[in-house]
Amino acid sequence: MADLITYTDLQTYLATGTGQAITFGAGEQTMATLACGAATTAINTATGRNFAAQDSVATLRYFTPYRAGDTRAFSSFPWNPGAWGYLPYFFYPIPAVPDRIVPIDDLFLTNQVIGDLVFKDHATQAVLTLDRLWPFNAGATGDPYTAALFAPGTLIPEGEGSIDLTAKFGWVAVPSTIKNAALLQAGRYFKRASSLFGVAGNDAMGNVMRLWAQLDPDVEMMVRDFRRYWAAA
């Protein structure tokens, strides 16, 4: 997995506003590269995503369907009527509409069309008929698709990893906000070499500040809208 930024990006970022170029030495390059990797991991963890570049060719990955009655489906996909399992009618349990959904890794239809996505039953290799991708209007808003909704009547297999999907996964480009967040967080990590005890400033001058073990507050704001939420029963 490639880092969101490189040490040269960080080098340029730290030079901004100084009025002079910054050139890292060999040791600084190593430390800056480590900081870029740490910032990438922190942002991916905070968002629940991997902002890796889109695959150049279609690749195979395995996914697990959620079925009617699975409360995780309701938590993650509130539009799914089958998530309730059974809907009461005159005090008798009536099976809900058995919509079947499959959470998938982030993908875009850029450089591929919906017909290029191949879903199969892993055990039988039978092709599964896709209805639509969710969120339904993700393409119009520049967001990734994160789940598949299958056509009514499609027999969906059960079990972990029972769905095969061949597609081009990943992001067409790293969002500029995410890249900026990575630069800010990496800059903070890089500068920690001068404050190894987690304290910045000078206590004698009354401007000491403890560096909390959390994302930079501005980074937290930047990544908030990119979070992918998961739920489990």
C-alpha cells in the first residue's frame, strides 16, 4: 500500500511560508518517510478506508453478504427493508422484503462500467445478477460505491467470503483534503523528534503544551466527512 504522501511532499509543505527551500539530508529523508507512513496509517484508521489508487486491471476480492434479519444490515444500510427481519402485520410475523446487500471495498465506475463488475457465488461460480451499487448517487457526488444491491430473486449464498467480486478497486485520485490532512499530520510526527516526551514549548515562558495521543484537531476536521462507518450485531 502506497503512502498518501512522500517525503518530498512533506519537504515542500514544511518550506511553505519560510521563504526558503528545504532539502532533507539522508537521515531526514528516512525519518520523513516514516512520518508519511505513520500519517497514512493514522488517517486510514480514522476513516476506516484505504485511499489506494484504483487498480489498473480488474482484480478478485471476496466479500460477505448481509441477509434479512441481520441487524448489521440495518445499522450500516438503513434503507434496507429486509434489515428488520420480520415486519408485524395484524400481530403475525410476515417475512420482510428479502433484499440482499453486500458491503464491498471502495470502488468508482471511472475507467469501468457497472457491466464490468462480475459477482459470483464462490462455491458454485454462478454469476449473480447485480441491481445497483450503493450509495445510489455516489458517482454524482464524487464518492465511492461501498455496497452492492442484487436483483430481486437472486439467490445469494451464505457464509464468510461467499461472494467473489472482480473489479477495479480503489480511488481515482487521493482527495486533496485527505492529502492536506496527511501533510499536516506527517509534519507533526516529523517534528516530534524535538519533543520526545510529548511536551512542546517552554514551561519557563508559560507556553508549554502537552501533545495528546490523538489526531491533530484540524486533521480530525478534515477527515470527518470521509469516514466509513461500520456496525456489528
